[in-house]
Amino acid sequence: MINVKEPGLMTTVQDNGRNGYYSFGMPPSGAMDKYSFIVANLLVGNDENAAVLEATYLGPTLEFDCETTIAVTGGEIPPKLNGEPFGLWKPVHVEKGDVLSFNFVKSGTRVYIAVAGGIDVPIKMGSRSTYTLCGIGGFEGRALQKGDLLKTGEASNPPASTEITLSEELIPKYGNRHEIRVIMGLCSYRLTEESKKKFFDIEWTVTPDANRVGYRFKGEPLEFVEREQPFGAGSDPSNVTDLGYPIGSIQIPAGIEPIALLNDAVTGGGYATIATIISIDLFKMGQIKSNDKVKFIEVSLDEAIEARKELNGKLDKVKETIKTVSIGG
Amino acid sequence: MKYELHPLGDSAVIVHLGDKISEETNVLVRNISLLLEEQPLPGMIEFVPAFTSVTVFYNPLKVLQNGKRNGKRKPDSPYELICGEIESAIHKIGPENKSEARNVEIPVCYGGELGPDIELVAQHNNLTTDEVIEIHTEAEYLVYMIGFAPGFPYLGGMSEKIAAPRKESPRLKIPAGSVGIAGSQTGIYPIETPGGWQLIGQTPLKLFDLDQDPPTLLRAGDKIRFHPISTTEFEKLKGGQE
């Protein structure tokens, strides 16, 4: 059992997400930064998809009522055990009564706290992920509150050795300026040529509206090609006939501020989607915060697939490191 | 069948059947959906039918593995491979309506506390509230798509005679089951959310229920009709569900 002494700003139970319910209007939710999420699980010997805690900006304070192994990955929100700082990206043994807490965020936005056996909450529609807007999944469908008691499951494998050190290249660094790769479409033709160019030239600023639902960006207004709107579409030139929005799609209502839809977003609507963030860079989005600068870079589908393979290669290296150290130790 | 395929990022493709909402286009959307449901494409995660499109979500690496096995065209591009699969699937579909529409009756308690804006809708159209109810209940509505929020049905078929603008400032909390009008659309709020629609009544039915599988009462392609019920019936029906 884990006793939530302080919940932090926004701490939720998340796993890989909820697939198969998009057409019912249910977004996938799930960990925003999947790389950090998977590595956290691997380090404590969990299945890659086990439920973890995702904490934003301000970490929680948690007391463990039994001996276990934990790992903290993701943004640099420095963790402490009984007040003593310890490193992210490695397994840590905790004793009964130990208290995990965090210092203020140094870089990045979200940390992932994996506990051997995973956080045990009921599976709702195939997932343990919390979708707070609907009150579904996770711990009672909401962010953690003071006094909550979390159960943990049975670990499927022994945790990685606490001696483990992941090589530098396997640990992401998070700055304040980011390049986010996108694939153009579906409706990029709705922007004027000049605005399309501007979209990629500008360094956008992330506004305070930046959460699991989506990120809003400030920059310069963009213009849409005027046209006679088709029957059924809204009257603004940024409107189209309502359609399904993929996660990562970018829309620019009325040409004012682009919005990138993320894991907890609405599943469809009537705004032209100009471009879609490639899946691998969605993980990066999870570590971007308000006031950070973002430049969008157009890439091809082939480049997106290469990026995906590259990330899978990194995860393979993490698995290898864990295996080697475990056998050697 | 005329359609275009476009990538939506690296793991989704949209089958676009045009821009204009029509029942004919919707039949095509439903035929494609039916086929994808019965014969899921290899590597497909799920699909989302909309007014004039179907979006297919896929796992590019799985599609790639499968394509390599089958020796398909441009075997190194998951997008090309999934497009090939979609094209051959659509090739099998004709324009006739393959799926049988389900008819769903939605009881609604109109006006009063449950439909506080019905007077406004009536005044806006120079009608009495009874006329608003009559017009709203005599039409048959088609569920074009479910989306935006969990279980939210996009309905087509409302009479322009009861059209009304959205509220200038949205309400912060609209109870689940509220039936509203915005522009020339009518809709039902499946869950408690903020919203700017004019509320004319409420149904005791649960449009979204986590304990049901599927969790939504309505599906794309359903035909629905509203019928008026009294406050007593409303309470009885609502109580019976708990």
C-alpha cells in the first residue's frame, strides 16, 4: 500500500492508454511521455504497460507501507527518499515506512514513478489510465488526493539491479526550446501559402493552456484561404465538416492560436487540422511546459517511421543494459 | 465510389469521401465501417467514422511486418501498405446500404427545470413551446457520428423552424442527458460538461455508461426519434436505472 501524504499538483495513474474506444468519443489517455514511462517500468521489472504515477511540475509525497523497488524517470523533478536526494533513471530499494518526496522542477514537466508490481487500480475499458474529464479509470477517475491509499500488484519479474546505470544517450535532456516534427495535412491547403511558411518559420511560445488535453501556442495570426464553406461546416474559414482528430493533430481556430491535441483531447470536431505531430515527438511534448519555445519541422512519413525505429532501438538498449547488469550482478 | 486517402500523422489515414454532409455519403461511411468491423485490416488499431470520412488508426511497425510477409507494393512504407489494404477493402463495397439501421426511441421531458431554454427557442422562432416540442418530436434523426465527447451523437435531421443560436456565454455545468439546440443542430449531452447549447429538455436514458459494453447507447447510423414524457415518468425512468 502507498499512502498519499501530499498529492502534488496533478498526479494521476497512467498506463499505455485506452485503445479501441475512440469511435465512441473516448480519447486514449495514458502516459504522455511514453519513453520515460516504459523505462520506469522496465527498471522495476514490470511489464512495459504496467500502471505508474504521472506527476506534473510538482511531485507528490508518498509513504510506502512495505518493502519494494521504485524508479523515477522523466523530467528533472529531483526525487528524495526520507529527505535524501537520489538519482532518476535507476531502480531504488525502499523499506517499509520510507517516504518519497520531490524538489522543485529543474527541467522537463512530468515525472513517472513506477513501483514493482505496478499501481493496482481497476481496469476500465481495457486500461488503468485516468481520464479526469470524464472521471474514468485510474484512482476513482481523478487526480490523487491527500490520504488516498494505492494498492500495488504482483511484480512479473525481479526488479533491475540497483547498481544499474543507463548510458547518457538513453537519458533524454529537456531544455526550454524544442523542435517538434510534424506531417502536413489533412487541411494544410486551407492555409494561405504565406501562412503555411509562417507556421514553420515562427518560434511559437507555449501558453499557460498546456495540459493533458492539449497545448495552445502563441505567435502570429495565420490566414486561411477564403472559400464558400461546404454544407454542414461552420462559418469560420478555419472550420471544416466535422471529422475525427488524431492525437497530435494541430488546429488553428480562426487562425489565432494553434492548438496541439494530446492524450485526453476531444476525438473529433470541426476545425481544419493543419499538421499532425509524429508519434515519437508526442513523448517530447509531454516534457514541454508553459513559456517554452517550440518550432515545428515538417518531415516525411519515412522520417517519422525512422524516428520510431530509433526510439525502439533505444528501448532495446535499455533492456539489454538491465539484462547484462542483472546477470553480471 | 469516389474517395481520397490522406495521412494524418504517421499512424492514421483518413478516407475522405467529400466535404458535403448527405445521407448518401453517410451510407458509404457506414458501409466502410461495417467492413472494417467485420474484417479488420492487419495492423489496424481502430477506426472512427465521421460525417464524410473514416479515419483508420494503425500501428505502422505492425503494418510493416505484415506487408513484408505478404510482399506488397513499396514494402517499406506502412502508409502505402495500409492504403493498399484500404483500397482493396473499399473495392468490395457497393453504394447500397448494407447495414440495418437501428431505431432508437429517446424519451425527453421537455421544458421546466430540465429544459430551461425552451421558451427562448420558442420566442426566437415565433412559436409556442408546445410547437417547439411538436417539431422536435416529429422528425427522424440520423446519428452521423459519435465523437467530440464520449457518447456525444452528431444528429442530422432537425427542422430549421426550431433553430436557435448558441448561448453567448456557455454554462459551466450541463447535466448528463440534457437535450439542446445549437444553430440548426440538436444534440444530447452524454456526460456532465460545460456547454453553450440551448437546453430544451432532458432524457432519463444514459447515453454513456461505463458498465455497458459498448459504453454508448447510440452508434453511428442509428435512426432516433424523441418522444415527450412527463416529469413523473422522467423520475420513474431515471430511478429505474439506478
